Amino acid sequence: MTEVLYYAFPYFILLLIVEFLSFRHYQEDDGDGLIGYDLQDSRTSITMGIGNVIINVGWKFAVLALYAVLYELAPWHLPTDAWWVWVALFFADDFSYYWFHRVSHESRVFWASHVVHHSSEHYNLSTALRQTWVPMTYAPFWLWMPLAGFAPWMVLLAQAWSLIYQFGIHTERIGRLPRPIEMVFNTPSHHRVHHGSNEQYLDKNYGGILVIWDRLFGTWEPEDERVRYGLTTNIETHNLVRVAFHGYVELWGDIRRARSWRTRFGLAWHGPGWTPPGEPELEPSSGSRG
């Protein structure tokens, strides 16, 4: 069922072209503060997305096998033809995504994978395609769903529709939507905040399709001051290997410099802005939050 995501690629490409053309007479930072496109940056994002798809072709087989095993161990199997199961699936998947996304910002070993998506200083539909080449951090947060009785193909389908929805919120071209929508759903405005490196925007708005989890768990922030996209310390490169793995390289470098195993564990467990107590010289080299 993850092929549903692949079927959406023509839709992705068409909307990306339309958005790009909408900037054809637009100069960066001209008038309304929009950033627009940079062809080299977009090429990097698209190539990272292609790499993610190729890697996931194999990885999804392993995920599906694990889900199948857990599903067989489940004490019951939820019916696949009941409307309430699909409603429950929608909320269960979105809840799982919230916590995956939040942990991916608040634990550096997960951030080392997710930082790829935040490494662009532009915010457009091509940025949505800038995805990790280490997708293995994704799987643990959905393991409970087949154990709860959701069929594995349903879990993968829910993940696909969530990613399709999220593609469309990576844009500057849509302002705030009507208030009832902004109250419930993740919108371009909410997600612009999430991609901001402004101090007030760090570690906010983790929702996938819904923003209710952020409101419930205290991680919601409205779009107020102009968003500065990217990381607090940007990587300043389009080298694909560097973009894909710089988080892990810098984390490993900090771990090697640590003086104790407690500090090494703390560097991996805590967020990218964490400084080990008593070791100020170990201020993380990849404290590049976003």
C-alpha cells in the first residue's frame, strides 16, 4: 500500500512546477518577505527525495515483515471493513506521527536522521522532498499499531496518506486558512513555524495532519514574526553525502570527545542543543536545531 505514495508523484511534480512558475517574476525577499526557489537547493532536495525512495524500496519490506509478525501476535484483529476502524486508524497514525516527529527533534540520535529535512534555507514544495537516507528511525513509533490489531497494509496506507497531505503544506504561497481549519489541521502557516530557526519557533508544531496534538501537549506556536528557515547553524553545502549524514558525523565527533559514558549517552539521548553539565567545551557541534 505504500505504492499509493508513488502514485502521487505526478501530483507532486505538477504542483512543484506550478509553484515554481508562480515565482518566475519574483525576486528573493521582494516586498512580502517570501524566499522563493533556488535551483541548486531544489535540485539537492529532489535528489535527496529520490534517494529516500530507493532506500525505502528495500526497507519497507523489512518493516512490513516486522508488522506482519506483530500482527500475528496481536490478541485480536480489527475488522478492515468497519468505518470506526478507519476513523481509529486515522487518529492512531496521526498520534504516532506526532511522537515520532517530536522525538526526532528532542533526541539527537533521531535528529541526526531528521535534520536532513530541515537543512534547506528555502521553504517550498521541493523542500518537502528533502528526506532522510536513514529512514530506520521511523519504524518504532508505529509498532504498537499492528499489536493493537490494525492490519499491516492499513498502517502503511495511513503513513502514505499522511505524507501526501504533508507535501502540500510546504509552501509560502498559502497564508492563513479560515480559523476553524487552523484550529484543527496542520496548515502551511503552522508548518512554516516548524521549519523556522527563530528562537520562539524551535521545537514547535510537530503535527502531521492534525494540530490538535500540539495544542494538547503544549508544543503549538502560531506564526507571528517572519520565519527564518533552516537550522540555527546552517550547513552551507549542497554536497549530498554531507547533507545526508552530517548529523551522524557531528554526533559521533562529539561522542568521541566526551569524557564519560554518561556524557556520551546524554549526547545521543538529549536534544541537539544540549550541553553536558561540567563539560562546556562539549557544546554540540551539531547544535544546529531547526
